[in-house]
Amino acid sequence: MTSFDTSPQLNVWRALLALAVVFVMLATTGWTALRHQRTSTPLQASVTAWEHGRINGHRLPDPDAGPALLTRFFATLTAAQRIDLAQRYSLAVGNMNGAPVELRYRANRIAIDQARKVERKRMHDERLTPDGQQEAGRRMHRLESLMLAERKILAFDPAGGGRVAEVFGNLDKAERVSVVVPGVDTDLLSFQKTARKYTATAGMAESLYHAEREASPSTRTAVIAWADYTAPAGLGIESATATRATEGAVRLNSLVRALPGASAVSLFCHSYGSVVCGLAAHTLPGRVADIAVAGSPGMRVAKASHLRTSAHVWAMRDADDWIEDVPYLELGGLGHGADPMSRAFGARVLGARDAKGHGGYFEPRTESLLNFAEIGIGAYDSVHCADDDEGCRAGLSGSATAGRA
């Protein structure tokens, strides 16, 4: 939701909430039907090819069989066989929960290179408008940057605006895993930024990773920049409803359940990303120790207890964050419910000094980032509560490995 950063847009939110009845009428008369039409994508084609594929004369397992079964399948293969599958079905393997992490990185590098070549051709495709050719060029350069040797791409889908997830640190050996869940206007092109670096998903995750390493150098941590759901584009019906968040919640749950090892997991959910985390909360496994939201428009529940999770629920909001003025209600499917910062909601409220508005929570040296880092390493005793109220630490004790499953 990083694009929601000008106060006039609040009027749009209010108008959308007022038009709840109109939205319901449109939905029931078929206006939304076209939104769900599906066309074949490169990822779907790769998965279909996998479904018809064989190895050593045997059919490959169902790609939706579940991470445990797929992990066992890959464990039976030789290194050469695994590499062969990554080359033949790069997008399928690169997005396959249960496939070895390092193999997914390798498969996605192949898939990204293939997508890069497609965009390079589109740059000179005379059937495209000049704007279309220019966008192809931007996508090609973004894909080239994802192919840098040091980058670890855990998921990639070039369809539409594009989806991507990147890992900072060693996911296989991590004692603590953090997942950054971003908000609207998140896609392939906005995944990373040069200007305002820490408002983009990759910048958020990188900043959090370095802050966790600084807070506890001895703790093995990994941070995932998770832009692997189709986020709403700007303000509109989609961002005021839970449609995209519902789809994202399913994908987030699948990610967490497929993570290697048994390390504790902390979710850091920014803006509309907190709607995703709120909807996913009751489905997530017990290894999720924390759900922390920043600049949240709501989590689709009235109270933290309604999330039905054993995770600690944290909330923060900078004093200059315009989202404080968004109506915290749900009406006719529009809006996202109660304010997670309110006393009645029951979250553990954290300080966020120096965040400087809606997009600044992951800026280095801010209280908000420091709090996220302490949560990420399980050092609950060190978090800074809002307004110097120590209530956010009540009943908690922490260390660098606290909460590890």
C-alpha cells in the first residue's frame, strides 16, 4: 500500500465506503465476472508440462501434492536429476513449495533469463506503442537486476504485473525467519526502487535483515521480501475490499508451511499487507510467532483475539501517517474493520518514532525498524512500546532464539 501517501486520497476511500451498496449491485449483476476470467500464462504452461512429464519412466508427482510429499520426492533424486527438472520446468520448480530452496533459486534464474529475452524482443516490437516498448525495456532491466549473482529469488511469475519473492540470508540454516508482506502497487517493477529504496519490498526486507544482524550478530536470520501475491493497483474497489488479500492469504499460508526447518517465523505486514496477514492468521502454522502490522487500514477483525492465532500480534503507526484518518470500519464488503492501534483491538502497540509517514517504517535507524528487528530475533524484552507504556511487553520474555519451534 505504499502508494497511499497523499491526504486527498482519503476522500476517495470515504467515497468508496459510501458506495458500498453500488458495489454490491455491480457484483451481483456480473460486473466482477470478467475479473476472474483466466488465460494461460507461462507459469501455468510450465506446471502443465510438469504434470505430463516423466523421470526415469515414472510420472512426476502432483505439483499440488503438498510440500512434505514434494520434499520427499526431490530427496530421492540425484543432483543431476534435480537440475534437469529445474531446466525443463523452470517456472514450475521455481514456484514449487517443497522443492529445495537452492534448486528454486536456480530454476528461477533460468525462468527470469527466459522472461528477460521475451522483454528484450518486445522492446523492438513494432506492434507495440512507444509506451509499450518503453515498459518492456523497464521490465527487461528489472529482470536483469534480479539475475545478479548474489540474489536469491524464491518465487517468480512474469504474468501480468509480475510476482516475485527474494531471500536475504540463509533460509536453510536460519534460526529465525522474517517475512515482509507489502501493500498495494506491488509488482515486478515496483519490487525495488532506487529513490525511496526502503518503501519498496526488496528495500524493506534488506533493511530489516541488516537491522536484525546488527541487533544480534550471533543469531542466524533470514528475511523474505514477499511480493508473491497480486496486490491491488492503487486506490479503488480492490484496495478497499479483501478480494486480493484473500488470494494473498492463501499464498502466504502456503509459503510459511513450505519453509525449511522448524525456525520461528515473524510476519511484518505493511499497509494493505496487514489485511493479507489478518486473513491468513487463523490458517498459519504454530511456528508463526509474531504478526506485526505497520500503517494498517485494518485486519478484517474487530479484535486481535478474533484472528485465532497463537502468534503475538503487534501494531505500530507513525504520528504522521495519513492512514490514521481512514475510516476504520467495514460496510458492504468495503473497508477493513477496526483500528489495530486502538486499545479495544488488543494488539501490543509499538513505538514508531522517526518513521516519517506511511512509507517510512523500514528506514534505517528509525524506532519502527529497530522494533521490527528485535521482534524478528525474538528479543521481546528490548522492544520499545508506544508512549513509553511497557504494556506491549507484558507477559513476554525474549532472547535471540525466543519462540523457536
